[in-house]
Amino acid sequence: MRRTALGGMAVRFQLWVRIFTLITGFVAATLVWAHHSVAGVFDAEQTFEITGVIMDVEWINPHVYLYLDVADGSGNITPWRLETLPTAFLRKGQITKAMLSGDGEPVTVTGIAAHKDPNLGWVHRITYSDGHYYQLGTEAQSQTSTFPSQ
């Protein structure tokens, strides 16, 4: 059986459709893997309350990160990385990067700790020294436990 030019084009078209579908599926799977669930990284049973100074706000997707320096009683500093909502959610709530910064004043953060990283947390609430706060999530439990700095 002899192929016609038209039949060859149809086979080539089907091949390109399959390749496109494969690449699209791979890209989608990569994006889904990159955007983890909160429960996959953080332990809702392990709440914390820490006080420190926000050193940096990383306003990126898929989540905004706060970098907090927490001092213990001896003055030793432990850096914390705190993850929170996506930029789009914060913008919708009219919260900006500058509003989160804290201007070098101490802030108190409550949230839930990561399963594996002792200095990584998911933010529920940030309270600033003047008393205003941003509620960015729900409290996992009514009581919080304080993590000692390491």
C-alpha cells in the first residue's frame, strides 16, 4: 500500500499533537509539583509564636516569604523563613510588600511549623509593635507553644 502526500501530513500532524500533549503534560506536572500544599510541608499540630525583626520580604509566587531574625535571651540570633499567602491574595486584601516589612520594629508571628525544617513556618498572624496586625491564616489551635531559639 502506497502512502499519499496527504496521508504523510496527517501522520506528521498526529505526531506533533502527541509531542505537544506530552510536553504540556510535563510542564503542568512540574508546576503542580512546585506548588506544594500547606499540609505537605507544615504540621498543623505544631503551632508557634515567635518575636523578631523582619529582615526581608520576598514578594514572589507561589508564596510570599518573610525572613525574621529571632533573638534568644542571650542575644543569639536565629533566622526564620516564614511562608505565607500568594502575592495575588495579599494584593486582593490590599496588603503590600512595604506594609509587611515592619520598618525594623519587632513583630510577633504565630503560625505552624514545618515538618522537617525547625526554622521554617507558615504564617497565621503578624502583629506589629504598634498593635496592628495582619491575619493571613487561621489559627491551627487556640493555644500556641513558643519555640526556643537554637
